Amino acid sequence: MIFWNQKEVLFSGISEYVNKYGVKSVLDIGAGDGNLALKISNIINDYTAIENDNRKIENLRKLRLKVIKGNFPAVKIAKKYDLVLSSHSVPENIEEIEQFLKEACRLVKSGGLLLIITFKGGKGDVFKLKEKLKRTAEIADKEHFEKISNTLRKLGKIKIKKKISTIKSDKLRDIIKIVRFSLGNSKNQELKKKIISLMKKHFKTNGKYLFKFEHLFLSLKKYGRQHAK
């Protein structure tokens, strides 16, 4: 049996911002399958998801959530929100990050908040595993995070918080499936063998595999004459 508390950790972190800033409306870029989206919608008055995957859109609509279909930032949105959220949905292509973040910030109300959540730049077990594998992806992740943080700093003052989610399982294959996806090149059998060896050596305690992900929450307050309402 696998245990992963990522959704709970993300929701707890997002809730802190909702409560602190009195958020009533949220635009969720890349909302996913609806598990986290539904929880967020239950603590605010106005929730809107942006999603381009048809299966995920169907799930979101079954939950009676408002969905805008399209790729961000290409999709046109006129309304502004108290909180614009991008949870692990910033483009992987570093050339697309600046436009993505600028458009996301534009959609934040005066006095509202832009919240970006990412693994990039984190020092969780994925980072440690990449170091042991001597993966060049570690360098790419650093560049990706620097692009995000530097772009946000051009838009305003940012604050960074760290949250840890944990995967636990007594079956190695459960962990491998998730970890290989995080490392990329998931069909590489040689990579799989190396990961298995390292997992057994460094990430097994009392008969269970334990793997931690560090989520970085980057928040930017959009200052203006009015607080988010």
C-alpha cells in the first residue's frame, strides 16, 4: 500500500494564504484532476480552473467546478482574481516562463496574490537522488528555478516557504514509478536499475521505502490601493 500526502500538504499550504489574505476568488492554472481543486473551491466563493487535458476537464466539470479550456497564457481571460495559483504547472521550457508569469501576475487583482508552487530549486530527496545519479537535470532544475524567481522579482517582492510531502510504501515499485517520472526519461531501463539500487541503499527504513519531496511556495503580493476583496 502506498501513502503520499502531497494533496494534503499542498492544500494546507494554499489554505494558509487564503486565510491570511482573505482570498475570495482563485484562478487555478493547470488545475489537474480535481482532487485539490475541489478542496480549494470549498474554502472560497469563486473558483475557476484553467485546464487543457480533456479527461481532467471532464473530472472537474463532474465536480461542478468552473473550467476554462485552453493553454495558459494563450487563453484569453479578462477577469482578475484575489489569488492566481500555479501549482506545479509552470512550463518546463525555460523560454516560456517569463510570459507565463507576467500574464499570471496581470490577472491578479490590486492587493491580491500570485502563488507559484514548484519542485524546482527544492532540496528534497529527488535532488539528493539526482546528485547520486550525477544527473544533468539537476543543473536544468536550478536554471528553471532561477528563471522563475528572477522573473517574479522583476514583478515585485517575493517570499518563499518550504513544505514537505512524503511517499511511504513497503513496495519499491510504487516509489519507482513516481520517482522515475520526476527524473524524466521514465523508459530508460539502465536508469531504473540505478534508481532501484540507490533506493534500497539510501531510502529504506524499517522495511519501508520513504521518499520526501520539497515543494517551494513562491508568493508575490500585488500592491495597490485596495486589499484583495
